[in-house]
Amino acid sequence: MFERAEFVDRIAGVQSRMAERGFDALLLTQDADIRYLTGFLTRFWESPTRVWFLVVPAQGLPIAVIPSIGAALMAGTVVEDIRTWSAPDYQDDGVSLLIDTLQEVAGRGKIGTPHGIESHLRMPLADWMRLNARLTLVSDEAIMRGARMIKTPAEVEAIRDACQIAGRAFDRVPEIARKGDALSDVFRRFQMLCLEEGADWVPYLAGGAGPDGYEDVISPATDVPLEQGDVLMLDTGVIRNGYFSDFDRNFSVGPPSADVARAYETLLKATQAGEAALKPGNTASDVFHAMDSVCTGGAGGQSAGRLGHGLGLQLTEGLSFIAQDHEVLKPGMVITLEPGVSVSGGAGLMVHEDDYVITQTGWERLSPKPPEHLIRIEA
Amino acid sequence: MFERAEFVDRIAGVQSRMAERGFDALLLTQDADIRYLTGFLTRFWESPTRVWFLVVPAQGLPIAVIPSIGAALMAGTVVEDIRTWSAPDYQDDGVSLLIDTLQEVAGRGKIGTPHGIESHLRMPLADWMRLNARLTLVSDEAIMRGARMIKTPAEVEAIRDACQIAGRAFDRVPEIARKGDALSDVFRRFQMLCLEEGADWVPYLAGGAGPDGYEDVISPATDVPLEQGDVLMLDTGVIRNGYFSDFDRNFSVGPPSADVARAYETLLKATQAGEAALKPGNTASDVFHAMDSVCTGGAGGQSAGRLGHGLGLQLTEGLSFIAQDHEVLKPGMVITLEPGVSVSGGAGLMVHEDDYVITQTGWERLSPKPPEHLIRIEA
């Protein structure tokens, strides 16, 4: 999927940001950051036992300090210097090896690690404290966040692939959802559709169903059956070649109520307002206000807290469409627009989402064009 | 699936450990810990943007300090005191609310948070530093790890359900894998089988294929087709009601080579040696040595680093079958035995895995009985 040159370029991009800010090394501990610079792709991150370290020097290729169980896979990436230990090791789970490597690379220089929003330290705090007793680690000043926010053409194509897969699965929902079906079964069958259409795996599916929309957008499925007049929402993040889609579709079991049809119209209008604001030079905040003026008349958001976000190696990453976010849009950013409206005076909620890449002049939609009316499923 | 009383008991169990060690509060930030005490189950953890805090007081129910997007779902759990903010908030992403809550609950008392192996701090380091500037947080002294290691009867049944689902999917592999099929397609179809058999989702699938076993056990699938004489391994963790299975099965494309058949025999013998050591009073180390004497003649492990581990809310959690782990086995522990052997003088690797609960007198297998010979798929 990705050529070696792709990773060499990404590494150079991060090192150029490091040079501007005087960093001698970065320490990365999370799946998405390590994968971004190396292509190291495994579902083994699901196991919390092993820790994985990537040390990015000021120049040259990154050094992997990893459990021996990952050596064969890492050897297939751009990384040449792979230092391993047999993990888990209760006495010293790679910490000494990491300290030695950081000192070799950075001496007494400036070492950064991600500190900001969306970054988590993926190692035990006890080991972090051992590391800090020997070395000083400071914030990476959002270098990784900034580098990852602008996608390369190959990344955009990977996200487009994932979006097209999810789109084909959404098109087939009327095959697998009917009145009387338990929502939990609809969720299972929808994930099967995503796989059949080419997803490598389906890390995310949420949704809901009810006569006035749904109560929230993060609940797992219950066994409650779909009923005539329900609106069903499925919001999925599928993975293809390590990149995510993240968008949803709404379906009506039989004809929708007038309230639901009106809410869906509002969601499409809000999406169009967002699209109109989606161009280089505008800020995330501009896009938020454009959408919010349609969703709430400018009252300012709802329980979800934002009206879309960045997308890529993670289901959500980078900017947020909130009033506070003044990030300037640039070509290559991949984002979702995700307006929400309350239905029937607050009895429920409806949400619509699509995925886009920012271009030189505006945007290109990566998810298929959304239908003008709610997709009908059999009652 | 789980009654309210289940969570009340789990909370009381943790609070009893807190009382023994003089804790006034615990701060939990990770999915598995929060779910263990509340039942808060969502796939939304896939998004790294929002942080989630649970404050466990010395007495009474835990307090949730969470983004408003999760309030409706949390309200359906045992938690009554739910404090929310509209996240993400770049100025203060719940940190002040968390500090106020911890001070209200613990005053100047002792506050713990998980520090040890398998625990990660799921909040940005910058926010962690703001928190530490106001409060002192120490290690939870492995309270959460210890509490979660002994499963309740309801947890054991949940894990058994997940294992039975995966077992039915493994039985059907000959339906979806044949000579000439790309491994990536086999992976997709196998995940579909898991869903069809009742998995809520499939967070983990790894494996490999080759004439002498596989090179490693964490790689994603390639598009290389299955060939006559290959041994195929699929290792899956499926989720049902929030609990994992974690075991694998090996398949032979046509008749296996003598080396592969012998390796599989050794794996079953190592498993039986592990089973013989699997009883209350023995240690994890005892079980490791029993298996390792069969796998390597006592040479001590291989690249995987361990020969099995605990299982439950996470794919891997709790003890490890390594020489260093002196954890004493107790009834209610759920574990996997996972011996590995090299094939054809190190040309490849084969691994076998099954899941067990420790009983008063020994063990009960939660995964189906493994076949005596490699499962044959069509060549």
C-alpha cells in the first residue's frame, strides 16, 4: 500500500519540525504515532501487556525499542535499528534499554513526547517515573499532531478506500435490517457487510433507533426490535490498510414521521453550510459556526460537544469543529462534518456525518454523496 | 447480563482492598477498570479525544467525571453521581472538575491510580501534570489488578459465552478457507463467522500460514494465497457482553508434513503438562516450567516471551506464565495456556492456545476441547 519513500518523507517532515524547535529526540509510545512513521501495523495493540517504544533522532531513521515478539514484523518496515527484550519482564520491562537508547541519541539534549489532547502515555506510570528519574522529557510541542494533521496523497487514498467500503455496506443495509429485527443483530450483520465489502476489520460501530431519533450516539446495541416508524442510525469506523472511515447513515423503518423527515433535512442543510465554509484559510471555528447556525440557530453546540473532527490513523484525531478551535484549514486535512439536531422538542437526537479532504480551493467528499431523503427499510 | 448487585459487590471488593491499604480514593481512567466497577460499556473508547474519569471513594458508589456525550449511557449504570462537561474543552478538559471531585472525596488523603504493568494513564500528560500540581497521586498498589484477577461466577460465564462463540466459528473454518484463498480474505470471512455465531464485535484477529508454521503471531494478513501443505493459524479475541475469548486453532491445507504433525503433538502435550500444573496453590511459574519442559526441554521460553496469561475484560490481563511470575493460582482466575514450538529446526513457529478457569481442585476448560490432530481444510 505504502512505499518506503512515503515513510522516509514522513520522518523527514517530523525531523524538520524537530529542528525548528530544537529537539534532539522524540519518544513515541502509541500505535498511531509509531505506525505513522514506520508502517508497523498490527492488531496486537489490543493486548495492554507489551509496551512499544519508537525513538526518533534529529537525523536518520527511527530506532525501535520493542518486545522480541514484534521483531519480525518491525523488520519489514523502514526501521533498521531494532532493539528487543523478552517481554513482559517484571524487573525491567524495556526501561533500561530505552534509557540507553535515548541517551545515545540525545545525550543531554531536548527529548519530547506527546503531551496534548488525544495523546496518552502508553506505558505504566511506574516505568514513566523510572525514566524521568534519569532523563528529562518535555512536551513534543504538538509536533506529531501537526505532522499527522496534513495527510499525504497516499493517506488520502487510503481513507477514501475505507470510506468507499463503508459506503457500499451502508447501501446494503436494507438487505439486513427489517421491522422486528433486534438492533444487536442488525449491528452484527452490518459489521459482516463491512467485512464482505473489503474492510480489514471493524473497530467502531455505534448507533441507535427510536421513533424520535436516538438517545445518544455512543451506546452499544440492545436486543430491542426495530419498530415501524423508527429511525435507525449506524455510525461506523472501518479499517482498510490501517486507515479509518468515520461516517454514519440514517434509515427509516417505513415512512418517517414529519418531525424526523424535517430533522434530516436540517442535518443536510447544516452539512451544506459546513461544506461552504470548508476551505483553506477558514478556521475550524468558522466551520463550527456555519453549521451551528443551522443546527441550533447559533446557540452553540449540544451534548456531543462538537460538530465534526479530523480523521485518519485514528477514528478521531486533530482538529475539532468547536467554537474554541482556531486551527486554520489547509489542503490535505481530512475531516468529518457531523451536525446533530434534537428531534420532536428534545425527545431524541439525530446526527449525520460525512468525510472530506480539504483541497486547494475547497473540499472533496471521500464518503459517497448522502441520500436526499432518509433511506427506507422494510416495515 | 449483569445485575446491579454484581457491581455493588465488585465496588465493595475494591473498597475493602482500599481500606486495608489506607486509600481515601482511587482515580481510574481506562476502559477496563471503569467498566469493571460500573458496567459502562461502549466502543467509543476507540476515539482518543475524550477522557473519562471514575473516582472511587472509600465508601459509597463511584463518581463519574465524564464528557456530556456519555451521560445518558452512564445513567444506566450503577453510578448515580455523574458530573459532566462539554468535551473537548481546550481550556480545561475536565481537569478542574476532577480536582474538585477528588478533593471533595479524599480531602488531603491518599489517592491512588494504577501504576503497574498493563496499566496506562489514559489522559494527556499535560493534564496529568496540572492534576499533580494540585494533588498527590500514588500507585494504587495493584488494587485494581488484584481485584480483577479473581473473576466472579457471572464473569466466568461471560468469558465462557465468548469462548463458545469463537469455538463455533473455528469449527466452520473449513467452510471459508481453501487452497488458493488469500489469507486476507480468510481473515475477513473468519471475522464474519465470529459475528454470525454471536460475537458482538471482533477486536482481535492475528495468525499466519506457511509450510513450517508461521514467522510470528502478531502480523496482519497478507494477500498471499494458501498453498497445499501450509499450516494456517487463526488466533482471535471476540467480545460478547464486554468479555473476551482468546484462543487459536491450527489447520492444515491437505495432509500436514511430518514436522508439522509432530509440532502439533508437542503443543498438545505441553498443554496437558500445563493443565496438570493448573491448580490452586501452584504458581504461574510452576505452570510455565511444566509447559516449557515439553516445549524446549527446559531451555526457558522463546520470542513470544510467555506461555499464556490472564484473560477477561481485556484480551490479556493479570498474570503471565513466565519463570518470573510467582502469583499463586486461586479459584476464579481465568487464564490461557499458550505453548509455542519451533518447527523444522527453526524455519517457523507453531502456537496453540486454550482458555481455562481455575477451580477449587484444578481447572475447567472454557474453550472447546482442542482436536487431537490438526484440522484439515481442502487442498
